[in-house]
Amino acid sequence: MSNLHKAFVFDEAAFRRDLAPILDRHDDTALEHFISDHRAQLRNPRNGVHIESDWRDDAAFDGFGRRATLALTAYYDPTANIGLGSAASKCRFGLIDLYPESRVFVGGGALGVPDGYFQSASYVAESVAILENLRAQLPLKAEIIDPVLIMLHAATAENKGLYLLL
């Protein structure tokens, strides 16, 4: 896993409806069926390449956790990273100085998912409102606030959440 901050627009509603119950139950059989049924839209989370019909033979997808990570790609495009990259620490610590609860804007959220964190669409929208208010009050802190707002606005534009890899 890279030490760079990555974020992806994530279809929260579809995830909660279709895949979350399978992951909550840790149901291997249902997860395998999900992957088979959605194979055309799934991509290798590391390189973004669509998976082949013989995906079961690929050691990269052995085990429940790796298959869950693969299945998550039904809800985001692993080639469309909108994360903060190496600027994440600067933004995170700069925002904490301005607003102590702000660490969640850059990383974390209410729901842990394989290899990362998920922020719901409503959580992202609330974060935008708080950060836009801070931005209006503290225009000299734009260097810290704007990169995070750009990331969050990408999700709110589609009324979706974020999948964060930290």
C-alpha cells in the first residue's frame, strides 16, 4: 500500500444496498456470486484493469478480504484517484490547527471497509459546509483548505461518498 493519500468517489447507496450485507455477514459464497455477477464492471484495485473470467485462479484475489476489496470496485473507479497525495499531512495538520475535529475531512469516517475508510454522501456534504465556512472566515488558509474542498466537491457533485485509502 502506498503512503500517499488516495480518495475515490464512491457509490454509497448501491454499496449499502448490494455489497455491505454480504461483507457484514462475511459470506464467502455470496461474495463469490457477487463478483461473478458483476465481473464486467469490476477492476483490479491496484491497476484498474478489468478482471478476467478466470479471476478465481488469480492469487491476488485469494481470501475474503482480497475478494471484498475487488468487489468494492463495483462502486468506484480505481483509476480516478482524487486524493491529496503527499499533501495530505500538510492539509490534515493545518486543518487540525484551524478546527480540531477536521482530521476526519482528510482521513477516516464512520465506516471502515477493506483497506480504507468510507465517508457517506451526507458526511461529505457536511464536511464541505464546514470547510466552506472556514474558508470564508480564513481566506489566508486557502492553501490548506482548497485541496480538501476540491476532493470533497468531486463527490458532492455526484451526490456520492468517498472511499479513502490512507
